[in-house]
Amino acid sequence: MQRPSPRLPLPDPDALEASHALVARIEAAIAAAGGWITFAEYMQLALYTPGLGYYTGGSAKFGPAGDFVTAPSLGPLFAQTLARQVAGLLRPDAPDILEFGAGGGELAGELLAELERLGCPAGRYSILEPGAGLADRQRATIAKLAPGSSGRVAWIDRLPEHFRGVMLANEVADAMPVHVVAWREDGVYERGVCVEAGRFAWAERPAAGEVLSTARQIAVPAPYVSELCLAASAWMRSVAGCLAHGALLVIDYGFPAREYYHPQRATGTLMCHYRHYAHSDPFLYPGLQDITAHVDFSALAASGTQAGLDLLGYATQSNFLVNCGITEVLGRADPADVRRYAPLAATAQKLLSPAEMGELFKVLCLGRGIAPGLAGFARGERSHTL
């Protein structure tokens, strides 16, 4: 492991012991592979090794006690606004919701409660969650926020064969393992992980296979380093294969390809989050920190449409939430009730401000059998930029 920056807080002894156990597991995988693994393999192990990975261990992930905040963890405003678009997509023969990676359960709980309030209750609410510890927290949160609907929620470990309804992926694609690619003057290389002087280190090898063929389609000025999320494209193809009727809403931070691979972004978008500190060392405390990369929405949309889905909309989170009526939702609270109104107004500012989540976060919608013209994309629709 790399030495932590002096400004980062130290893990407690139990957490550090778990991280050391994961390091040993990753070192064994590197040795078994001949001394080098792709960064995608490293990221998969660091985030999803059963019982030890970041998303499969038991530590807090979201909110003030965790490592970062998500839109649902800020309060009910995001889910209550999103519910208006979801309600417009649900129908009697496609009544279900499937959420990928439900975080702390706030989105599911608030969404179910708001759909009830709107008179459009969901049918079955399925959660596809890789972390058993997270599933336990989600159950408790949903039971608290939507006690009348919690009986409709089920946890699943694979995609259903056929699904009819609305799929949600809020800050999911950014945590899918990425391959790190280096375009050099003499060719295209894949950056992987080795063990050097007892620590994880970067090591490059000539790119091959799908990584090489995909990288060759991207025009960047060498030298240049960035990420390819082949896992996200495969996930989108799987989603398309099971979505019989309905829509998928992907909400995440990222860019279309021409911005993702901009000359000014020549060191990539890889980022780590630990105790609300953002840094760029993916080898620090494996299993205790999140590792993410921004989403290439052009690649995601192309994978979906090539697999038979229709592109229904692409917009900034700010435009999407305004189109869905976030100001009306906020207006339900009395401004004179400062204790209740002030936190909601602060949340709205964070969700909508270009300096916060409003511009960096995007909403992509693909579907099958859904008429175009969704409310969330009525103004500011940007599919032409993909």
C-alpha cells in the first residue's frame, strides 16, 4: 500500500486489519497472474471482494458518517422530485421498479412513500445489491421511511429474465471497474497493478484484445491517460436483454465522449473518496475507500441503442430536476418553518447549482416501448452532444 497523506484520518485498528487482509488477497491474485493484473481486476477486488471489499464490507459508506454524500442521502427532495418522472413511466402492465446499488436505502424509501402520495404506488420494488451489509441497512431505512410499502421490496442477486417497469441506477456506473489506458507515442498501453517494494504500483503493458480495439477508436493526443469502462457497456447490454418494456434512468457524474477525452483531461478521471476527502491514490487503504471514474455517457448510450433500446433523453441533473418540478416539491414546505425549510433549500442548492451537482451530474434515459417526450427532458435536452 501507499503511505497515506498526513491530512487523511487514520483507520481504526479493526478497519486496518480488514484492509491488510484484503491487501493479502490482492497480492495473491497478482502473484497467481504472473505479477501483474489489470486495474479493472484490482478495482473489482478492492470494491467487491466478499466480506472485505469497500461495498461488501460493513463500514459506513454514505452520508456524514461515511466517505461521501449522494443525492438521496442529502434528504427527501431528490427522491420526491424523481418520483414525478417515475410515476409518469409506470403503468398497469409495467408497474415494477428495479434499483441497482441502493446505497443507504434512502432513495427507495422516499420514492416508495412519494409514489403512494401521488396515488401511483409501485408494484414490486427489487434491489440488486452486491453488499449484504448494505442490504441490512436498506431494509431498516425503507421500513422507517415507507412502512406501508416495505413489504413490496425484495432483494435479488441477478437480473430477472424479463422486466417491465422502471430501472434506476443512481451513482452506480461510476463504481464499475475500469481499465486504465495510456496512449503513448509508440502505441497504446494498459496500466495495471504490480507489487513493488512491498507496495502496489502502476505498471504498463501493451494493450490487447477489447481494450486495444476500443482505445483505437478514441482520438487523443499522446501522451494521454484515461479510462475505459467495458463493464458498464456489458451491464447496459444485460439490462437491454431483460427490459421487455419500460425505462432505465442512469444518474451519475460524467461527460459525453468529446468532453470525457478532452485534451485538458489528459490524466484521466480516476478518483478516490475516504472520510469525505477526495484524492487520486487508488492503492491507499484497499477496502476502506471508494474508487470511482467519471461516466462516459456516449459509450453508455451507444451500448444501449446498439442492444435495441431507444434513447429517450439526456440532460444535466439540474435541468432534469427543474423539469420534474423540484421547485414545486420544495414549495410544499412553509418558508416560515425555518427548521424544516432551510435544510430543504440547502439541498436544492446542492442538487441544482453548477458549482455543486447540477452540471457535473447527468441523467440518461433509455427504454423500450416508451413514447418520447418525457417530462424530465422537456427543456435542456442534450442527446445531440452524445
